[in-house]
Amino acid sequence: MPTPSLASLPIRRLTLRDLTACADLSEDRGWPREEHKWGFLLTAGQGYGIDDPDGGLVAACTVTEYGPHGRPSLAAIGMVLVAERHARQGVGRRLMRHVVSALGTTPLTLHSTPYGRSLYEELGFKATGRAEMVRGRFTHGGSEPVIATRAATADDLTAILRLDEQVFGADRTPVVTRLPAFADQLRVAEEGGRLIGYAAAWPNMDTHVVGPLIARDTETAKALIGSLAAGTDRPLRTDIDVRHEELLAWVKEHGLAPVAFNAVMTYGITELPGDWERRFAPLTVAAG
């Protein structure tokens, strides 16, 4: 029986039953397996994939929608992967075209590596920002912020959701309400009984990823990172908007080293909604 052509293989929705296949695909491309992150993205959003007749997945990606249910105001695309044996054969382009078409008029965003940027530009995405990934063991000492932080409680959730929507520019309830189960730490910063920032640290292989990181100002962001670092013995990793130069310099002074830059790209909008000055790091580059 002849092997079907890649162009004829159907694109379908992925579910949690595909978690192992998604992790296998990550590993195939030299990425960490990241089952914890894949599981989160497949439940908070949805996945799209192409099955390989020989087993596993030819390609996959995730989409996380924000805003009113059924009428999203923004969607983030992430985890766009094509199996090595099927690379450079137009599969990624076909999958992306399908997803962009399925989302209709919804504005889109994604973080692109230098490797994928030309494909996204060909599809109409434009680079509108940049984030720097940093990683390392956080070292305490020197001038430390004095802003009070504490572990978040269930009673904080309403205030966290309100602040998050104000800063992000869209309702992220399905994502934010999953943070207490997904993250190992969820902390808030307060002043005068009012929430002025929050951040999470979630496990990813041998690191804790800091994100989302939303804060009134740089000093509040520093306090949140420092408090998260105090609660783990793992290296930290995060992706910081390069416009936050002071925070980037501070984390590098405290042991985190540059790893890579990603382009923040948009489709259908000229810039992301919300308040970038209070949005320091995404939950994950795969979901914004």
C-alpha cells in the first residue's frame, strides 16, 4: 500500500491523549519533552496536529485563545514543531495556514525563533517586539527590593484576574485559574492592601520558569522574582521584554545569563493590547 503524501494527511484537533506523542515530537527536534507544559497548553487551549501513518505526529502546534468564549479578542500560537524526517517539505506552512484560517479574524501573536521567522513573515506576521530568554541560579545579595510579597491564596484570585486582564489587555481566566495547579509557586505583591503584582514559577525539566510576571513597576518585579527564587533550589528561566532594560540588567547581576532572543510577532494587529510597562514576562512564550 503506497504511503500517503504529506499534503493529503488530515489536520486534526489534539487532546490530552496525544500528550506522549507531542512530547516525542519535542524530543525528536532536540527540545526537552516538556510534558507538564504540553499538558497545560492542551487543556487551557487546544492543539492541532497531523498524524504520521508510521506512528506519532508529523507536526503539531497549540493555540490559546483569550477574551470572551466563542469571540476571542486574541489568540497565541505556540509549540510549532515538525518532525525532523518531514522537515523542509512545507508541512509547517500548511499547518500554520490551517490554524490562521480556522481563527478567522481573531488577532494573533507568537514568539518566533530566528529559524521560524521567515515562515511567519511569509504568512503575514510582523515582528512588533523582542524578548530575551535568561537562565541561571539566582544569587541573593546587594540591593534588594523592600516591597512585600506573599504566597497567593484562593481569596486573591478575583484581584489577580482583574489585574491580569487590565495589564494583558484580554480576559485570560481559563489560563490564570489553572495557575495554582500548574505552578509550584504563585506569589502576589501588595501595597496598602492593594494587589500591585503577581508572578508564578512553574516546573519545566530541571528549571523553574518565572511567568507570568505582572507588576506595577520594576522594583515590584524584582521583589517577585527574588521571592520566587528564595522558594526553589532549581535554576530560574524566564523571557523578559527587552524594553525592561533595568530588570534584565538586574537579573543578570543576580546570576541569570542570556540564552537567546525571540521575536514577538503579531498578525491582524500592529501591537499587543494591554500595558507593556507592567507586563514583564509571559506565562510561556507558547501562550503569551
